Amino acid sequence: MKLNTENLESINSVTLPTYDRSKVTPGIVHIGVGGFHRAHQARYLDDLLNQGEAFDFGIVGVGLLPFDQKMKDALVSQDYLYTLLERDPFGNEKARVIGSIIDYIYAPENPTALIEKMASPEIKIVSLTITEGGYNFNQITGEFIADNPDIVHDLAHLDAPKTAFAFIYNALKLRKERGLKPFAVMSCDNVQDNGHMIKLAITSFAKLVSAQDSSTADIADFIENEVSFPPTMVDRITPKTTDTDIAYLQKTYDIEDDYPVICEDFIQWVIKDDFSAGRPAYEHVGVEVVANVVPYELMKLRLLNASHQCLAHFGQLVGDTYVDEAASDPLFKDFLMLYMNEEATHSLDPLPIDLTAYKQSLLDRFTNIAIKDTLFRLSEDTSNRIPKMIVPVVNNQLAHGGSVKYSAAAIAAWAKYCELIDDNGNEIKMSDPNEAALKAAAAKQKTDKLAFIRQEIFFGNLAENEVFAAAYLEVLEDLYTIGARKTLEKVVSR
């Protein structure tokens, strides 16, 4: 049965929304509707709606990029409904239909419609999942990249922009001109201090606009002083939807859904309570509303996300395909725990969590065979991940005279992986915005063994640090001479 509003009452194989969706009105615009948003923020809001709350916070999804056309087509054909399958490590599965998304705007087709929707009084929050690499900052200098071609385009075509920053700027400008309270801008990406980073990106764009049109200078001040940017920490492992998932849903539940979501059963969301136009009562459905999100951000980035990077490249070098496959290996488990205990933990801020239990829970989650997460997915966009997740751990350890051998091993595995051949001679795939530069650097390292970490945009001056360079070179040499598995055995046993 095709999933849509007309057929909803006839579906009895999964849990359905208990609320009247016709009474839900827009309150949130979300930019970047993918699997994660639909498994996380939209799911939390669906929980609230099922409790009879937050009816004025329905989600309007937004796509900015060409690949978002597929999401738009799927959601529109299903009246914005989709199926969520939550799987625990013990083979249990919960299936439900989510109804909290009530509209979708594909911005390239109608940029004015998106700007007007965000500028409308009913919108109280604009949230984003645009990936770690979507914030347009130089990873070394921390400066907003003004000569990015999309930013240059947006400055010349403000009425038909491409980037989230320009759309949000335009909407906030209109709200100021119309005397409306600004919406809150909430990043839900794995970026340290993501509230500050999205604020910096939008204010930087606003200042570029005012530099070419001085009459708009007050807009940058308005954004700087009156718009709230609540930081968040989000967590739920959500693999990409496959054709196999779609077929499984149809066979098992008799539901035809063009874009279901498969995810683990674990979910966490930590938010600072800083919303200029109000928010849903997220705490009623398990969201942690706190005064300081940063310790939680660091914990997740440097333990969970960084451990994913430790797994991704070593795992593919030995020939593994799935995350659970590598994470179930005692050797990989030892490596991850040593990295977390001996290096990453020392870079964290104090927080009211049992870190020993949290780290063990990560290993348990990684071995969840039911969600079939791939090592390839973890290795996508690594150039925007390792510099933000592992390099800060290295710098902290070097500053305090601590161990860097496990971090160095993870980075060396990435360097070897970028040659795109595993230890069995099979080709490895890469998906990274900086693929050309990474492959070029990796191609040089047989004659210049530090070539890969000489890329200052990713590693700063680590190539000049004798302690780190020595640890890195030892692992890289072993990767060439004895292979990834035996190299990892040496790293763990040292």
C-alpha cells in the first residue's frame, strides 16, 4: 500500500500518528532534510505531537542542492509522511510513520517562496543539518571563505541565492523590515560550538553584503545582537537508505515508501535554552535542555565521531565493509578503547556523565548488526571530520605531553586509505569534497613520507612536530610493510 494521507487509516502494520495532521501548522523550517533529520529532530517533534503538544511547530523541509530533488519528490508523493524503522542490537525493531513534516520547499525551483516562508510570522525556528563541511570556514585560519564561488554568486544574486547563509540573511532582513521578532537559528550538525559557528557564518555573510551596500549595515547588527543561535548536540546513527531497505519495508509491512529511514534505537539531543521566538517543549520527550552544551559536544565529537574515523579507514584497509563487522573484532575494540581512554578523554571538559559507561555503550552501538551501517559512509567527507574531531585531540595531547600514538595511527590509516587500494589489492571508493588534493598528497608519500600531513589546511603544523611525526611515520611505514591488521596489532600492543 502506498504511504500517503488517503491510505493512512488502512495501514495497520506499524504505529501511526495519533494526532490530526490537518491541525498542525508551520513553526520550523529545516534546511537539509536527510535521513538523520528525519530519524532525530522530526522524530522528537512527532513524539510531542502524539502527546497533543507543539501543533504550531510543524516542520517545513528545505532542499538546496540538486540531490535534494529526490527527497522532495518522495515526500511530496507521500504527503510528507515516511516510515521510521528503529533497530536495537538484539534484533528488535519498531516501525512507525512520522507525520511532523508538513511541507517541503525545493529552493532552486522557487527561492522567493523559501525566503517568504522563513520571513512569515509563524516561523519560530530555522534549523539546519548541512554537514560538517557546510559552514564555509577555512579550517586553519577560522575565517569565513568569502571567495567561495557560491558566496560570490549569492552576493551578486541576493534574490536567488544558493547557500543557507544567504537564504537566512534574506529572511531575517525581511523580518526586521516588517517589524517581526527574529526566528532562532539552530544548527544540528556535528560541529564544535555549532551555535557560534552558524552565527559567525551568517553575520560574516551579512557583513559582506553591507560592504557592497552600506545601507544594509544595520542588518548585520540586528543578526549579531537580536537573533538567538542555540547550540546543540545531536546523536543517532542513521545509515543511508538503500533499495534493500525499501524492499524490506514493502515485504515485511506491506508499505510502499520511496524513502524510509533506518536507524539505531539510541537517540540523544542536548540543547541550550536560547530561542528568541519560542520553542517546542522538547524536554517533555527526553531532550536534555542545559545551560552549557559544549562538554556534551566535545564528548560526542571526540569519542563517538572520532572513533568512527578510527574504524573507517583501518576497517576498509583490512577489507571490511560494515561497521559492525569491524567493531566486533576484538583488535578494533581494543584500539578504540585505547584511543578513547588514553587520548580523547583527556581533551574533554567535565560533564555529569559516566564516561566509562558511555564509552562502552559506543562499542555496543557500533556492533549493532541490524542497521548495516557501512564503513564507506563513515569515511565520506573525512577531510571535514578528522581535522575537527581528531586533530584537536592531538594538539591537546602534544600541549600536555600526552600520548598521540593512537590518533597518529588513525591519521596514518587515512593517508594510506587515500591511495584507494586495500591490503587485498582491491579498489577502495572515496567520497570527499577534497578528493583531488587528498589523492595527490597520498600519491607523493612513498617518496615523501610526510606529504599527506603537510596539508596545512587539514593538519596545521603537525608535520613539523617531531613527536607526532615520529608516531605517524612509524605507523605509515608498517602499513606499507606488514599491512593494516598487523600494524594495528603493533599499535595496540605497544
